[in-house]
Amino acid sequence: GNLTVTNIKSMPSKDGAPRFKLSFSDDHVGNFRVPTPHKKQWASDLRFWPRQLWGDTAPAPSDEVAKGSLRFRFDAICGPEQSPMIRAQWIEAMHRFGITIIEGVPEQVDAGRTFAKAAGGMPSLPSVHSEHGPISLRGETNATNIAYSTQPLQMHTDNCYMSRPPSITMVHCLLPATEGGGGNAFVDGFDAARTLHRQDPEAFDLLSKTRLRFSDIKPDWQLTAKHATLKVDEDADVADLKGEMPPLKQVVFDSPTRDSFGDWDHDRDVIAVEHALLKYERLLDNPDRWLHTMLKAGEMVVVDNHRLLHLRKSFHGKRHVVVHYMEWDALYGRWRVDSGNHLATPAVHA
């Protein structure tokens, strides 16, 4: 019952890959191939592919979103004609640019959920935030939340008041505004942060280290969480940045739900923080950085909610969109299989 290793010996290999032999106390012998070192093993993983920042670093990919390489068919991702190759290309486009348009989406409230489960759903990791999706936005006259009204929404990321804001937002259009308006604009928060870092490194540093509170207060609940505005990727290699912006993991920004008064801290330089926020907001609000969309019925915009911010213009008449959420972990997991980059289990030979 107490199996122990009695001997370890390196073995010759025809393919040059290191192998070793383990001898056990029950006289069993196993030959093992040495696993690939961690850095080499993950070097080609999509998470480490470069992102194409846009707004200042490069022009917004307006043509690609309007009629080009950032548009994908619903059926190619999750329908009867689904293609693992096209699905992998879609996930790669999402990683690079942070936004894509899905065409031919069935005009059903749950179509986004169907898409999310096929695109990245895993049994152990729900791809949809079921507790907050679907959310139907119809432009209510007496809405208590501005998102449900016909009024404009300023640049923001979704659900900042949650401890783990969803990483991907999907907005499915069932009915465009019947009397005009209701278009969306998007801005690359990482690119704006790069500009801020270049113009005012101290302001960038302050926003990356100061955690601010966000709250969503309703008669029957209060959601609240604290986040840094610019979250630096702790796993990134920052040893040789040479003055460049450290890699970012997430932007958290939403002025209407930022609870400055409810989280007053007299030990913090509030004025300096507000000035840093204002500088960043001015970059986000520069229309020259924006990418504009006007969704048609049967279209769905998919956005990296940890990187891109979005606004909605006011509208008139009836309008119906449905919002779903999913997670990057699910998409990366799907991509590794669809692209053939999943890791094989190390072989063991008796």
C-alpha cells in the first residue's frame, strides 16, 4: 500500500526529447517524457498574442466592422454550418481588436445565450452570466436606470459594481429605434491608457493603484465593489518596459455608478485622483478615437468589456436590444481546441 520510487534514471531518446525511467517499490517501471517547460509550452497561446490597439496607435477598424474582416455569420459560429476554423478566427479577431459584429442572429430573446454556449460554453464554466442575462432594454418612459431609458449613455464598461465584471458583452438587436437614434460608439480603453501613460505617467500610476467604489442601489438590493480604473496584468513580464506602459488586464470605468461620496477617504489625495480621472475621461470622450455602429435587426455586437468602453446615443420611438455576457476564459478554452493548440496529456509508457 506504500508505493515509493526506488530509482530515477535518464534514458536515451530517438527524437531528442528528454526521457527518464522511474522504478517503483512494487517492481513496476515507467518511462516518462519530460514535459515541455512552462514558458515554451504556452508561448503560442492566444492570450499572449499582441493586441491591435486603436484610436491613437492605429485608426479605429471602422471599415472592418462595417463590411470587412470583423463581421462573422451566426451559423458559422454555432449553427448547423458551424466551422471550428471560422470560430477560431472569430476568437482571434476578438482578442486582437476587442470588437466584432455577428450577422444573421435569429430574432429571438435567447439567441445570444445559444451563441455564447456554442462559442465558448464549458460544462464547468458557464459562459453566460445567467443572473444578469438576458437583459432586455426597450427604452422605458419612467425607467429608474438610465440604461433602460431613451436617454444617452456616456462611455463606460458594464457592471463595474460587481466584484468580477463580465469580460465580454453581447448586444443583440431585435428592433432598431423606430424613430431614429440609438447608435453606439466604442473606444479602446487600453489605447487611451497608453496615451495617458505617455502624457502623464503619474496620473496613469494613480489610476492603476487607487481602488474606487462602484455601487448599484435598488429598493431590493445593493451591489457594490472596488476596482482600480486601470488594472495592470500582474502575470506580465515588466522587467524591461523601457518607459512603455505596463500591460493592462482590465479597464473599469463608469462615472454614473462610481460611488465617490459613499467611499470618502480623507487619507487619499482626492483632488489628484479626480484630476487623473478627468484626464483619462477626456481621452475617452475624443470622437476621433471612436468606432461607430448602428445595429440592424438580426445583428449582434460582441465587445471585450475589460478593454473597450461604449456609449449609446439617445433615441426615439421603440427599440429592443438584448444583452448577454460571457467570459474570456471560455473563449480561450474553445480556441485552444478549434485552432489545434490544445495541450496533449504527457504520454506514460509502462
